[in-house]
Amino acid sequence: MYFSYAMSRNYKFHNKSGLYFVSFATINWIDVFTRQIYFDVLVDSINYCRKEKGMELYCYCFMPSHVHFIFRSSKSEPSELLRDFKRHTSKKVIECIENNPQESRKEWLLWMLERAGKKNATTTKRQFWQQNNKPIELWSEKVIKQKIDYIHNNPVESGLVVNPEDWKYSSARNFQDDATILEIDDIGFIN
């Protein structure tokens, strides 16, 4: 009983105005983000959330099957912000899969998403994202730097690139003064 309480307590946004590290993955860790059009949905959604929903984005990495962020909600609604982001991106990516004539895995992807949706009582048709976000509040400069390094080295550890800044969909590029994909907010103490 104590363990389940501790686990659920650890994975909630307790400080609504806090700085958080979150990760979330596609169902079954499917490599969905393999085409530009799907990455564009994530980029557009982040830009919208920054402009309209009060997202402050300090670090990110979009991987083929999952996403990492360090963010804050300026409206003190981190849970709602991520819920809306995940809901919107799942709908848009599924639409892109359905309408993409170049998608060779279309039937399989849609079948996997429908299969996951049938297993989830809260999903009406298809499930795209796993339900958890595992938010971790970041409270010190040392912990923030550790999470930034972890996020930026994710593509390197996965064998996709040799250097973190070579991964197109990572704020490692922003840290090298390249904001061609997404703008990020200044965390304040990192060069």
C-alpha cells in the first residue's frame, strides 16, 4: 500500500508553477516520428502551446518513439497543458498517418493504435500516447543540468547521431545558437 501511494505521489505536478522534466512515449514505443510531417505536428503544437497556453520550454528532444521536455506552465496548469498537448498531437498525427500516401506502415500503425485504444477504458477509438508523463520537479541547478544532459544525449545513446547537436529535433542545437526548429526559453544560468 505504501509503495503505490509513493509511486502515485511521485508522478504528479505538486508545485503548479514549478520547473518539470517530463517524458512520454507512443503506445508500445512505436517509432512513429520517422517522417518530417509527424515531427512538424510536434513543432507546431509546441509553438501553439508557447503562444496560447503559457508553456515555457527550456529543453526538448523529439525521438522516434518518445518526447522529453523541461518546461514550466506560466498559468500554473502543467497537467492541463500536457493533457491538451498530448490530445492535440495524437489527433493530428493520426490524421497525418491516415492521409499520408507515402506512409508504408499506415494499416499497421492504425491497427496498433486501435488495438491499444480498445484496451483503454478512457479512449474512444485509438490511443497514440502512453498515459503517463512521469513529471519530475527540478529544484536545483545541478539536477537541471543533469536532465538537460540526459535529454540532449538521448539521440547519441540511441545511436542516431554522434554529437547531440546533430539531432535535428533537440534543443542541443539551440544551446549552439541554432533555433531553426524551435525557440526555447532562457533557463538563466546555462551558457
